[in-house]
Amino acid sequence: MDHFTYRAGVLCAEEVPLSLIAADVGTPVYVYSTATLTRHFKVFQEALSWTDHLICYAVKANSNIAVLKLLGDLGAGMDVVSIGEYARARAAGVPGERIVFSGVGKTREEMRLALEGGIRQFNVESEPELLALSEVATSLNLRAPVALRVNPDVDAKTHEKIATGKSENKFGIPIARAREVYAGAAALSGIEICGIDMHIGSQLTDLDPYRQAYAKMATLTRALRDDGHDIRRLDMGGGLGIPYRRDNNAPPLPIEYGQVIREAVGDLGCEIDIEPGRNIAGNSGVLLSSVIYVKRGGDRDFLILDAAMNDLIRPAMYGAHHDLVPVIEAAPGADRAAYDVVGPVCETGDIFEKGAALPPLGPGQLVAFRSAGAYGAVMASEYNTRPLIPEVLVHGDQFAVIRPRPSLEEILAREALPEWL
Ligand SMILES: *Cc1c(COP(=O)(O)O)cnc(C)c1O
């Protein structure tokens, strides 16, 4: 459920007409809904209300500091994958003891800064990383709290570019070697083992891969306890999918996901952490865009928008679909036309959808891509020297720009000419 609905024929974010935001801020622009973000976070809280838990929002899904502060103020922890994301979480007021640090390539500098700043847990993905972390922590007279990310070798049944839990993926320590690596970790002076971590992929629409992975986690927990390790926290990762198509079967609900966790590991007495990103932010945002031209091609019409692949890369990168809707509601039974929806970037791959059925549209009219709140703005670039597009947060009948569109002067001023040129 989200808070983007038509009111008096105009698509609104909560109580604010998107046409008002377009007139004030310009397009293209990302628009997020406070009520939707809040609701999605609370649904996860309810799903884990049977146990001690922390919901560590995956910052990479949408890392705007205002979004992080909103979630942090609701009690969220954060899952970060770089010291940059760590800095964002801290800037949003999230204390270090609620931040977990994931990622396959943490540098020593990142480790040091996170240890000095305060950290809940490092999710360590390899033995060399473990050794480096122990050295850094020892040099600071600290012990780093660690969960090893274990790769359970299960098929998450999602897009190959976002599957992370098969043995051929770069992530985690092979489960067959986990006991040996834990034994090694326990012998390191700078490491304090606190749990186990898994994350098997993103946009999962089936609970079975979770069941398989979490069954392996339960078995591993018992084995590691037998080996004498203090396994007191289980980090179950993120990845629960969202409905990108309104007319399709909806993926499982967080409450059902919470039950899968409970069935698998509920009897172990561990604190449960999860790392949802997309499920909290995805349907909390839209990408609002204007039609620049409608162009008659050889055998089709092109809808040329002011948003492009550099603003929302998921269609070009993963073949992803985002429902596209007109901001002014079409009359019921109105004619539909088929458009290839494209952006202005000079790449054939800059296409959002082929043959989209939309009411007839003309220059200046507004459209919105739904489900664009996660992996949208964070993946944007300035390819073709198109300014990073602004972000707006709506709350009831108010809205605020939470990242302004940079001016061309600001973009050009970031670069420098060498003296000898
Ligand atoms: C990306 C990622 C997540 C979040 O995945 P979603 O599909 O957005 O829920 C969680 N944990 C880790 C380690 C990740 O890399």
C-alpha cells in the first residue's frame, strides 16, 4: 500500500498534487511519501514483534539524509556498505550502535573510521577482511563486533544481477567453510564474534529461498554454539520484493516473512536483525517527469520524456518495469495509445518501456513512474551532463526539497583545469 492516489483527477503524493510539485520544483523530480515510508517500516516492526529485533534499513536503497532521519527517528538501525553511507546515517542522527557495516571490500580506512565512530557490527565477508579488521581494531585497542556473512548456496530465484546467495556469487563465506573460519576468527585478538549474517538477494518474490537459507542458519547456529562461540544475534539480510506491476500477484507480505524467520530460528533465543531496503523505500517514491515531444516513428510513436536512464537506470540495467501513469487521470474507458517511452539520452538503451498503453499525451503533460523510491535517485548519474535530479519529501499537505537540482554553474565548478593546459 502507498499514499500515491488520484484526488479530484490529479495524482497526489499524500495530499499534495504532483502537478503542484512539478510547477514549483520542475521536472524530472523524485517525490517520496513520509506516510508510506513510515507505514512500511512499521509493518516490519510488527512482523518481528515476537522477538528482540532491530530493523537495519539498507541505506543503499535510498540514502537521502531526510529519509534516513525519518526512519532513524522511528527507531530504525541502518545497514551501510561504505563509510560514505555510514556518514549519512550519522548525519541523520542514527547512533553507531544501530549501524551494521556490510560489503565485500571494506578498506582499512573505512574500518578505522567506523570503529572510532561507533558501530553495532561488521558483517565480514572473507578471511583477508577478518585479518585486516582484527589488525585495525587491535591498533585502536578495540575489539570489532563481528558477524560472518555466510553464503548458504541457495537460489534466490531473482534477477541474476541481484542474486547474492549462490556459491558462484562474490558474497560471503561458503557455508561449508563457516566453522573453520569462525574458529580462526575467535583466535584473533581484535575480533569479538557476536553472530551470523546472510543476505541471499534482492527483489525476492518467493519465501522458499528464505526458508532454505534460514534452515541452514539455524543448523549453523547450533554447530557454532557447540564449538563454543557466543552466537547471540542473527542478521537475516534483506531482499523481500515489492509489486512493481499493479496488476500482478503481490509478493509475500512482511508479516509472512516474519513468520518464516520465526519458524526457522525463533527457538534459538537470538536477537534478530533484518536489512530491508527496497521494501521500505520502493513504493514510497515516484519519478515525476514531463513529456517533451511525441514523435511519430516508422511503425510506432515515441513518448520522449525529460527523465532518462541516468535518472532511473533500473529498466536499462535490469530490464526492470515501472508502471507509468498520467498525473491527470484518464477518463474511464478513454482511448489508449501505444508508446515506446524513452528519455533524451543518446543511447538506444535509454528506453523505459516498449508499447506502453497510455491515454493520448502531448508536450508538457506530466507522467509518473511508480515504485521508484528504491534504487532510483541513488543510482542516478550525470551522464550527458544532465544534472542529478532533485528529491522532494511530502508530509501530509506539505512538501520540501530534500536535495536541490544543481545548477549548471555548480556542475561545471566541480572540475578543474591543470595549470599546464
Ligand atoms: C542490498 C542489500 C540489502 C537490501 O536489499 P533489498 O532488496 O533492498 O531489501 C540488505 N543487505 C545487504 C547486505 C545488501 O547488500
